[in-house]
Amino acid sequence: MTKEAVKSDVLDAVQHEHAHLRKLFDDIADTFRDIRDGATHQPAKKEAVEMAKQNLEMALDEMLEHFDEEEEVLFVAIEERYPDLEGEIQALVDAHEKLCEKTRWLQRQMRAEHASVFEDIDAVLRVIDEQQLFDRVLEALPEWERKWLLEEMKHI
């Protein structure tokens, strides 16, 4: 979560961060699709690939920071308050792991500059969609608790 983002409580902050991460991955995917579909031609193709590599590095860094904040503060707090959601919380942690794994795979493919970089792009983007359950749980928390969680996340 970017520290300069000023939000009223954790729900606003998380929704903002999810939208930001989605936008990063959507932009990267659009670049890949344009290259795959032949919409980007040489020499712009090489430049587009380099830009996508840089954007992917930035997205992974931001994603890891965001996941740390969620897992170390929010997931723990939600699971303590709603123990019956332990399975769903674990599914979110697993989704984080899967997304990181796929993002790292994509980075390796881009570094090797193989055609396989264009495989499974949609699967990478689908994994990031954790927001539905997460937002419902956060919305159920009282406003004071969401503000407290946001403050806790700022200390990570």
C-alpha cells in the first residue's frame, strides 16, 4: 500500500490498492496481448517488451508489500474475529502465493524472451481477484476497527 494514499479506513485503502494492482496487471496484459496479436511492430515491440518488464518488476514489488500488509495485519485480525473464515483466509493466502509464483514465472519467461511469455496471462490476472470475499468481511467490521487496522498496516 502506498504510504501517500490517505484513506479514511482500511476498506478504502484496500480497495484502492486492489484497483491499483489490477490496473498494473491490466496494463501489462494489454501490452502482452498487443505483441501477441501483432498490434505492436518492430522496433516498438522491443521497447514495449522492455516497458512491460519494468512494469512487471514494479508490480511484483508493490504486490509483495501489499500482501505482507494484508497477511500480517488484516488476515490475522479477521481470522481472530471470525474463526469460521479460517478456510477462506487460507484460500486468500494460497491465492497470494499462486499469484507471486505466476508473476515470477512470467518474469523468468520475459527475461528468457521466449514465446511462452504470452501463455497463461489470463490465469495470472484471474488470481488477483481476491477482493469480493475480502471486501465483504472488511465491510462487516465497525468503522473504528477498520481505522485501527489501517494504522496497524502503516507500521509494516
